Amino acid sequence: MKTLINESLVAEQNQSLMPALQEDYDHLGAKLQRSGIDIEAVTQQAAKFQVAVPSWGTGTGGTRFARFPGIGEPRNIFEKLEDCSVINQMVRCTEKVSPHFPWDKVSDFTELKGFADDLGLGFDAVNSNTFQDQPGQEHSYKYGSLTNTCPQTREQAVAHNIECIEWGKTLGSTALTVWIGDGSNFAGQSHFQRQLERYLDSAKEVYNALPDDWSMFIEHKMFEPAFYSTVIQDWGTNVLCAMELGEKAKSLVDLGHHAPNVNIEMIVSRLIQFQKLAGFHFNDSKYGDDDLDSGSLHPFQQFLIFNELVDAEHRNQPGFNPAYMLDQSHNVTDPIESLMNSAEEVQRSYVKALLVDRDALYGFQDSNDAIMAANTLKAAFNLDVAPILAMARVRNGGAIAPIATYRESGYRAAAGEKRPSSGHSGSGIV
Ligand code: RM4
Ligand code: MN
Ligand code: MN
């Protein structure tokens, strides 16, 4: 596997940090032992954890107002993969990349697959894009894509989704994520029911093109770019459509796509119960689809989501196989640093959820002991599991201190030299 940061730098940095880590790890191990938990078993679980990186997250994003490009931004999917490989080299829990088409379209997908293989990377769900017009496109998505009132426009959107599946097959992906921006801005602009009927007709055509071992991940979002109504606006509409389409269709939960204060962990539980949980786009938000770094604002909520996920693992729930992906947009940070941090934050929630004393929790639930049930969750959440995460990383060949080692490598400055700004960018979202 080709690595872009000098391995001896990683080893050197790790060596100087190892004595303190070992001390902290041993201390945590002794503490967990008092509760009958074997730290080694937890570290092994942590070392197996994976979350995919969004190709579009490697560029600097923007807002409706402006975009401020960063130094050495990747200009194409090959350079995005290089950045993803640096992320994975440091954190070793991000072996897969989720591409977005046509942003990441290439003329030779076999070549792209080979390029990723060399960097030790694979591909997670492929994402279609019918929320933007592309140069030379025959029919505009201004008034919608899969739900457009014009049949030719709908056909064009269906065809794009099918070409994404074809490209994904070559890349070794097994899922298509469909998020559409379709909706309306004025009361009365669209007939809700007829619009959803058109969605289902189009989505069925896409669904029918899925290979046997593929899934279709439907992603809902409450609003934006449509601000009065959105076709797939919440998990209710999402799961109804997934049920209508069939077994291969499942509902994807993007953490930023709900109204503030919605109980997302409960939505997750419902989707698990009915075998309809596709997976996640992890990020954090204060207001809406803010795409902030995972766990940066609501780490407890993220922990509660993982509590449901670990519970499902614990209960061996049938059909439980969610895809974990990040979906973020970085406006003021180096995207590589933000993605490394987010991957670690998601892994942290997972590890803390592993430490919940489930039998005790079930007992308190059954005896209606609300305070002890809550304290059982808090006991796991309040543990500092950083030594477990660092130990899992170093055993997998990563860095004890990912951001410090990455900064020391000078990768970003070197990328700046190699990748002069193209003026506009092939990455990031404005
Ligand atoms: C959307 C949604 C999708 C992503 C686009 C770029 O808000 O989160 O997952 O494909 O943004
Ligand atoms: Mn998303
Ligand atoms: Mn989003």
C-alpha cells in the first residue's frame, strides 16, 4: 500500500507519545476491569470500526454567499483520493470513500479503481446528483429531477442514477445514495401527491436497475434548496417510499437533515426494528443542514445514536448492516484535519456505546428506575476513551496524534505547491 506521509515520521512521533499513552491505557484498563470489562476486547472492536469519507468533503465548502478556497485543494477525484489516503493513514478507520457523480466522473473507472487500490482505499455508496445542472445538459432540474412534471427531465434523472450504478459496479461499490433537492417554494406550486407519485415511478426505474447485491439508500432532508415543501422531507416519507420500492431500498439518516431537537436516535431505532436502516451521513448541526464536524456540538446525541446501534448489534437484530459515512462541508478548517477529527469522534461514540452496561440498563428500564437508567448511559458517556482510540489506531498502523503528525508532515503546504488553484474548484459546495 502506497502511503503519502513518510512512515518513519509516523513511527518517530508515535514513539515519543507511546510511554504516556501506555500509562493512560493501563490506568483505564484497570478502571474498566473493576466493572468487569476487558479493555483489550474493546480495543479490538474499536480497531475494526470503519466510517467512509465523502469525496466532496476533501474540498473547502461554501455557503449561499461565498466560498473561500483553501490551499492545495484537490482538483479532481484522483487528488481527492490522495487526501483520503492521508486521512486513512493517520486514523486507520476510513478505508472507504463515497464518490459523488458527476463531480467525480472519469473517463476510465477501471483506472480509478486501480488508483484507489494502490492507496489501500475502496469505495462506499455512490451518490447521484440531480440537484444541479451540468454544462450541456439537455433538460434543466430547475423545477425538479425525479419528480419533474416533464417526462423527459425525469427520464434524464433516472438515466443519470443508472449510470451511477454502472460506474459504481466497476468501483466495487454496492449501494446508490439518492438525495434529490426536489420540492417547491410556494404554497400551491406543486401537487404533493402527484409529485410523490412521479417520484415513486422514477425511483422504481432506478430500483429495477440495481444489481442483486446492491441497495438503494434514500436520503431525506427537511428543506433546502426548496423552502416551502420538499418531496422526501422526513424519515416518514422516506421509509414509506423505501417500503413501496422493496427490500433493497432503505432509509439513510443524515444527522443534519431534521428539525432542531428531533429525537434522531429514536428514528434510528424505528428503522432498525423494521430492517430499513440504510446507514448514516454523520455530521453535526446547530440550525439545519449545517454540515459541521461530527460530534462538534452534540456528542451526547451522537452517543445516544450509537447506543441504539450497539444495542442492535448486541441483540443480533436481523438485517442490521448500516453503512457509516461522513457528510460534512468545511469552511474554516483544513478538510483533512476536520475529517480525521470527525472519524475519531464517530469512533469515540461507538466505543462509549460499547461500554454501556446493557444488562443493568434493561433491568432499570424494566423496573422503571429512570434515574439509574439515565445514569447507566451517562456512566459510559462520561468515560474518557481516548487511550482506547489511540491504541486502536497505533495498532492498525496509524498515528497516536493524527493532527499533530499530519501537520508535522507538511502535506498541506506540499499540496499547495503541486496543486495551484484552478480559480474555480472541482470540489466543495457553494
Ligand atoms: C445534501 C445531502 C447529500 C449530499 C449533498 C452534497 O444536502 O446531504 O447527501 O449529496 O448535500
Ligand atoms: Mn447527506
Ligand atoms: Mn446535507
